[in-house]
Amino acid sequence: MLSRTADHLFWMARYTERAENTARMLDVNVQTALLPQSPRAAEDGWRATLSISELQAEFDQKYPKFTPRDMLHFMVADTSNPSSIASCLRFARENARAVRGALTTEVWETQNITWLEMQNQLGDNILEQDPSQFFEWVKYRSHLSRGVTFGTMLQDEALHFIRLGTFLERADNTARILDVKFHGAGKLDSAARLGHEHHHDYYYWAAILRSVSAFEIYRTVYRDAITPARVASLLMLRADMPRSLLACLDEVVRNLQRVSDSPYSDTLRFAGKLHAELQFARIEDILEEGLHDYLTSFLERINTLGNRVSHDFLVPLAA
């Protein structure tokens, strides 16, 4: 496959996934803003989303005074923000249009209709009326895109590059959510402290789980109190949790194996080592080492892996 074609497929998937992840984070903020809390706590919750996306400086430069309304506009409809939902869906559609011949009609039409419908929804001021309804629509369109892609595409290199993009983006996002949200809960010095539930924290941890569609899964797996240690374990080390770091690396390695010329390539080795560390890790050891340090290292390595994939298979990223 031509590297430029693979590049468009890879980034089409990444931008679609990024739009969904942003919608998830914003929807949690909208829901938790309805709970009793101080104005400062509410603002910190909104700003956490900017920290996750590394957009704090850009937002403050454009909006000297914080308001939830400006925050929603910046993260949803502001096309000057390359990580806004509108920008991500536009980039996904542009990448899909560039390689229409490599996609089925259903995949292309899903991307194109998503872009057209999004403009209509934003034009109808849905963010003012019911932002949660819009975020549910974004998640639904992302689910539809993945389902149509997996259900209609030939399982060849094109599909493998699409799935590589999806799961690299998802791993990056899950790690960022964990890092920022655990930091927001205060410094977690030991696994012992994490083992105790504080009732006033229930909604905080439940919101984190809901942001990655893991609340019901948590209840199925643990069946009792929500504790930070279990949240971290579920979202990092459970291979059967679809948005966990380990589940994402399972898919990354599997799809890398199918597009690599050699089972001994440096990029595949790099991905395999990161996957093995997660597969055989214990949450107690990670917490003792320090969750923030572990996730910072993980994010650096995920970024390096993405750059390696670009160098080996795609159009290399500009230095």
C-alpha cells in the first residue's frame, strides 16, 4: 500500500476517535456541573479537559475570563482549535475523501454525512439547548463509523491501518484522562490510601468511569465500592475492558504484526515491549512507583510509537 494512502486512513481513524473522546470528556463535565460544588471546583473540572488536550494556554489566550459557554464553544465548534470536535470531524472527512477509492461506499458516506449533519446541528444552537444530546450524537456517529468500517471493509492493510490509528489514539486518551483526573483527586502517595472509599468522592470516580463507558463494567467486575485503585486497574490492566491501556495495546500489536514486513522490526519490538509491561504489571507496583510517573512515561512511549509508525509506514511527521 502507498504510504500516503495508509497515512490518510490512519489519520481518518485517529480524528474520528479524538472527536468521540472529546465528546465523552465534555459530557461528563456537563453532567457533573449539575452536582452541588463550589464555583472553583466546577471551573477546575472544566479546565481538566483543557489539560488533558494540552490546550490550556491556547484557551487562556483567546478567552481571558473563563466561562463554561466559551469552553464548550472552544472545544466543540471553534475551527481555529485543531482538536475541537468540529475540526476533528472535518479532518476525518478530508482524509476519507482523499482515499475514497480505498474505502467502501458505506464508510465514505458515514464520514461525509457525519460532517454535514454536524454543521446542521451546530447551526441549530444545540450546544445552548442540550449539549449532552449533541455529545451522544458524536459518540453514536463514531460507533457507527467503526461498525461500518469493520463490517464492510476487506480485512487487508487498509483496515489494519485504520485500526492502528483508532487504538493508538484511544490509548493516548485513556492515559491522559487517568493522569489528569487522578492528579485532580490529590496526590496519591500509597496503594493503601487508594484502597479506602470516601463517599464524597463517589461521583468523581463514577464520572471518570462513565467518561470511558466503564461504569457498568466496573460494577460487573467488582460489584461493590468504587475505589481509585480499582479504577486505575480496570482502565489500565484489564484486557477485557475495551478502552483500557492493555486492550488498546493488544490491538496495536495485532495490527502492527499484520502490516510489518518482519516480525523482528524495531517498531514491532517497541510496541511488544510496551504491551508486555502492561500485560504482566500489577497495579500495586504501579501505584508504589507513582501513577503520574508511570503514565507520563507511557504517554511518551505511545507518542514515540506513533512517530515510529509514521516513519516506517506513513508520511513522516514534520520535525
